[in-house]
Amino acid sequence: MPYVRVEITRGATRDQKKQLVGDITDSLVGRLGKKPEHIHIVIDEVDEDNWGFAGMLTTDWRKQQS
């Protein structure tokens, strides 16, 4: 029973998340032969002020990029 946890920053639409779940499911079915009804996918949305990389918070990094 595959369990996949995806962490993203907030902002994805419901449709984007639906497509993502479909893509991940299709990949596990196609590559590993898993049954779709056995696949569990959890999407955690993290506020950009709680996500850091390149030595800074995502909100600060995005401001710097614009």
C-alpha cells in the first residue's frame, strides 16, 4: 500500500492538486504495478513563511526574485 506525502507551499488550486494526485497515481500504477485503490496521497500545504531554502524564507526569496 503506497503512501505518498507531498509538501508544497500554499497557492495550488484544487484542480492542480487533483491533477497531481492523478499523475502520482498513474505513475505508481504504471511503474510499480500498484492498484489505484491501494494508493494514498496526502498533500500538505505549508505557508511560505514556514518554508526556507537558499538561506532564507520563501517569502523573502520571492521578493528578491522580483
